[in-house]
Amino acid sequence: MSCKFSIKTKQDIAETYQIALREIERFGASYNGDANGGNFELEVLGMRFKGTIQVKSNIIVVNLTDKPMLVPCSLIESSVKSYVDTLQ
């Protein structure tokens, strides 16, 4: 089941990218890409999430291509946006 949402960054996208790389490493996620986008994979509490990221100006488009069926997209989106707000 796929899930797609956008995040508007408050600062320069290059700065946002550096913050994202730091957080990816902190959470033990894998990321294959650059500042324009790429693929990611993350395991949280035994649940696996996979997807893609595209960067369009100061908008980050997240497309989860694989997620636990019982975790609703709305919960993931609100959690990610809330977390990103604390980083900006």
C-alpha cells in the first residue's frame, strides 16, 4: 500500500538536506540519492518502511511504497511533519 505526502521546508533546501542526512544516519536508515531525491529504507520497532523522496524547490515529496498495512498514512504523515517541524 502506497502513501504520498509533501513537506514544505522553512529553510534553504541545501540546509534541509544536510539535516536530513544527519537524521537518516541517526535512525539507521539507508538512503540512496542526492539533494534532488532518492530511495530510502527504514526499520522502526520491527516495522519496515520503503519509499522515494523527490525535491521540488522547497517542497519534499515523500512516497512510501512499502509500509505496514496497519499503520495509516495519516499517522505517518502527521508524525513525519511534526518531527520535521522540530528540526527546522
